Amino acid sequence: MKMTKDKGIKIIGIVLTIVAVSYLCIAMHYANRFFPNTSINGMDCSDRTVASIEKKMQSAVDEYVLTINEANNATEVITGTDINLQFTGTEVLKEAIEEQNSFLWIKALFEQNNIQANIEYSYDEAKLAAAIEELACLKEENQAAPQNAYITYSDGAYVINPEVYGTQLKNEEVVHAIYKNVDEMNSVLDLSAENLYILPTYTKDSAEVVAAKDTLNKYVSTKVTYSLDTLQVNVDGAMIKDWISVNEDMVVSIDANKVKAFTDTLGSTFNTPNTAERLVTPTGKVASVPNGRLGRRVGSAAECEQLIKEIEEGKTVTREPILSQKATPEGQYAWGNTYVEVDISAQHMWFIKNGSVVFQSAIVTGKPGMDTPVGSFTILEKLRNKTLRGNIVPETGKPEYETPVSYWARVTWSGIGFHDATWQPAFGGQRYRQGYGSHGCINMPLGAVSQFYRMIHVGCPVLVHY
């Protein structure tokens, strides 16, 4: 019994010794090898020595290729051999294995040991710079600039033409990305995924482009029909398209100058012709008087403003053009049947109201060289107790004359008008040619002009003829 017991103890001792020796041997094995289930930066390093890992990493370095994915499915590569890429991370691996306690090898059988180490590589920066410089994608001749979506007029409407992406790169950012990917030993650089292409500012779906197109189409939907008497002029999209534009910032504008150029032409259709008209004077004499400013006139500036407003609102409207001066009833003179008539040859004036002479007076008009202008005018203003002043004399710096008058009815803004002339001893005849003529105004006796002043109104036509 005792011998059997001693034998059993001896066997157990032998087994424990074998186990201990085996454990120690395995521990010594992992003194310079990485434990099972060990990876470094994702590389399986189980049961490998530092030397074998270095060899494996150098092999990976030798096979390293950075593939650059470009637009239009093109690719270019930079290889490790191109840039003399070398593994230089020996010390890091040694430090990692030194931190490993080989006596804990059995524990490693049951867990993963994922080591993240700053593995170092080196390369020839001059060779990498040269390799980058040779990339076709970075050469100017191979880069096509992107094109924004743009708007054109076609078949009566504005349409969006889609953008073109092109192949123009953000060169400096591309170079930076290549260096970063080589430093990190990445195998693929996708230029599109990394947003390294210069993109169009506006695409066909950009809100600004869609809004600009809608605004343009609203403008060309406008229809304005000018109708007056039997005359008619139409404005539609075919005309409006030449007046509107959209700039590179997708801002739509209406060219007011072009609209004004059009409204200026409305006068050729709707204005009273500016031709001389036959006038029978109260004496039975037949005179010729240009219509001048009288008769119907389109107010081009006001009409331009109104038309732009209607275009902006996309309106459909039929209306008369805006008139700065209305026409007289059909069958009468262009200036109507109430007017002032001045006959320079007769040195006489009349006020005709509703076709009948209601006032008349002898006058004195401008002397030779300062002739009273002929044509059709209107009374522009009426003033009492005005001082008439001539042109400034350069030598004295004072007006040529300063004459106070009691009544003033202006005919032109240049200074021609009706007024009293108490310095005139007589009126009529040929006094205006005999040294008694005015500086162009129509001189009247004080009593006559005071009566005339009360009868006329601002806007009353004034016809002056020989």
C-alpha cells in the first residue's frame, strides 16, 4: 500500500514537472514571438518574430500601390518603388513584444490582442513630388472647367440646360491628399468621393436656377395690347425676350433702356403727325403752323415704367398708351378750337375760344435778330409782378436788363412770353422792325394784357406765325 502511494506521488510529480517544463518552454518560445490571436494594425502577427514581421511588412511596402480613381473611370497609380518606400518601424515592433509577458501566453489563447502601433515608413519626398507632377489629372491641358447650368429661350419658353461637371481639380488639395494617403499607406484615393473636383456653382436643380427660369417665363407670358381709335400695337414674349436677361448669379433683370427704346416708337403710331397745318386766321389769311408740341403725344417715360410693371406681373391687358398730351376731337385742328394766335406780320394777336374770337390786341414782337419764335406752344405759367431779366453781361456780371412787369404769361422756358410793356408808346404796325422790337417776347398794352391774363389758362395752345 505504501509503495503504491509513493509511486502515485512520484508519477504526479513527474507530470507536474513535465507540465511546468512545457509551460516554461512555451513561455520561452514567446519571449521573442507574439502571442496567438495577435494583430498589429490589422496584420496577423500570431507566433511571428519581429524579424519575420519586418520582412512581411517590407514585402507589403515593396508591393504598395496607391491607386487614384479619377473622373470618367480613369485611374493612375503611384507605387512604392516609384518613391523608394521603406519600412522603418523596427523599434516599434520591438517595444510591442517587450511589453508582452511571455508567461501569460496561455491567457492569449482565449482572447484577441489587437495592437495599434505607429508603424513608420519612409520615402523619397523628391521622388513623390516628381511622381505627383507626372500625374495626367493634374496637368492644366487635361482639366476641363465645370459649366454651370444655364437658361435659354426656345420655342416660346425658357428652359434649363444642365450643368457640365468637367475635370478641373483642386490641385493643392489633391497633392495634400496624396501625401496623406501615402503616409497612412492607404491603397485607394477616390478624387470624386473626397470632393477634390471643382463643381459647378449652379446645377439644373439649384433653387436659384429654377426660380430664374420661372421668373423669365412669367415675364414672357405678358401680353399688352395698345389700342387707341383704330390703331393697335401688340407686345408679347417674342419682343420681351430681347428686353430681359439673367446674369451669372441667376438674377433676372429687365433692361429699362430697351423698353424705353420701344415706348419711344409708340409715338410713330399714336402721336399726331408733327407736320405743318393750315390755319385760317380771323382776318381770312391762310397761314401754316407746325403742330409742334400740340396734338396727341405718348408719354414714353411713363409708358416705359408702366410696361415694366406689367412685365414683372406677367399681365395680359388691353389698354390705351399713357399720353403726355391728349388729342383734340376729330375734325378740329391738332390744337383744338380754343387757342391764342399771334400773327407777327400783322403785329396782332387773338384769343379764340370755342372757335370764336373773344379777345384781340395789337402787339410788338421781337426785333430783327431777336425774333419771336414761330410754331405751336402752350401757356406754361402765369405770374403777377414778375421781373424780367436778360442774359448776364460778362463784363459787368449783371443782367442785360431787369424789367418789372405786372402780368406774365410764359410761352417757352427760354424766356418768351406775353407781358405788359408800358414803355411802348404804341403797338402794331412795323414798330418791331423800327427799333422798338422786344427781346423776343410779345409786348401788349397794360389794359389789354390784364384782360387777356384773366381769360387764358395754363396749357392753352399758342400759335405763332407770319
